[in-house]
Amino acid sequence: MLPALILPEYGRNIQRMVDFAVTVQDREERNRVAQAIIAVMGQLNPHLRDVTDFKHKLWDHLFIISDFKLDVDSPYPKPTRETFQTKPDRINYPSGRIKYKTYGKVAEEMIQKAIGFEEGEEKEYLIELIANLLKKSYLTWNRDSVADEVIANHLEELSGGKLVLKDLTKLTNTTEILARNKTAPVPVHSNKNGGRRHEGKHGKFKRHNKSNGFI
């Protein structure tokens, strides 16, 4: 049985060429062989030309295919086995808890920024804008009606009682928000037959065929 390829995308012939290059005794000749292999690797993988520093990537692949045994003069720093075996640093994901997922983290951050505003008309206008944003977000995920008092209570709760909507403030009408949501672009999903599916009422789909129309 043939041995497994280190980088299968280059094929067995490239693997054999690299194995041969490792055995070449004369360094100048070995460098010429390595340059020739790089040229062939580039022709076999033209998509790498769209990658930044694609030549650098080819040389890295050359050393990887040789199991890091090839000793040639590379125009780039020679990678080591440890370079590709070292695990990347762990990414710390945000751990903050969102009080109301319907509104999202950005809305909570906006509320915290608004708290720091000086009292006055500008802050009152900002409070109204945020309340309307909360209402729109609520109706995006909950298609039922929502009373302005509910939004006002959520705003006050999220701000720790520091942002209070005035009693006379009227938020955007629920019917108007729902109407805007209905006129939003309908998602179009392609299928394997080349047609398109348009989402209709109640989450159902109709398939669109270029020759027959909706069926």
C-alpha cells in the first residue's frame, strides 16, 4: 500500500519530486530542484495566486511535504514542525449576560451610554429614541402587540431606574412597525434544481421555476 500523502492536494508526483530533492547531495543542484518544484506547485494550484504572499505559502508547503527534511535556500524564513503544531491562544468569548435577548447587547450598551448624558432635552430625546428601538426589536421577534408601558418598564429596568420615559411620550404605533416589517425584503433561498424558493405566509415556501413560474 502506498504511503499517505502529507498534503494530498498536491498529488503523489509532487510528493515524489520533493522526496527526490531531499536526496540530492549538491546544494546548488538541490536549490534548482526546489525552485522547479515551486514552479510546478504554483501551476497545479493557480487559486493560490489570489492569496496574499502565495509564494510564501508555496515554500511553506514545500517544507511541510518534505517533513521538514529539505535543506534549501528559501527566500522566506524556514518554518519548523513546532510552528504548525503549537496550538493557537485561546479566545476569550464575551461572558456578559443579556437581560432581554430580544433587545440584544447593543441596546443595553446604548442605554448605559445614555445614562451618562446630562439632564435636558437632548437626553429626553435620546431616551425616546432608545424606547422606540426597543419596541421595534420586540416586535421583530414577537409578532404580537406590545403596550408602551411594557417597553417603558423594560427601559427603566435595564437602566437601573435611571432612564424613565415620560408619561406623555408616545412611541411609534405598533401597527406602523408591523407594517414596515411586512414590507421588508423576503428571504430568497436557492435550491439544487436552480429554482428559487420564496418565503410566504406562515413560514411556508413556494418554489419558483424559470419556465413554469410559481408552482
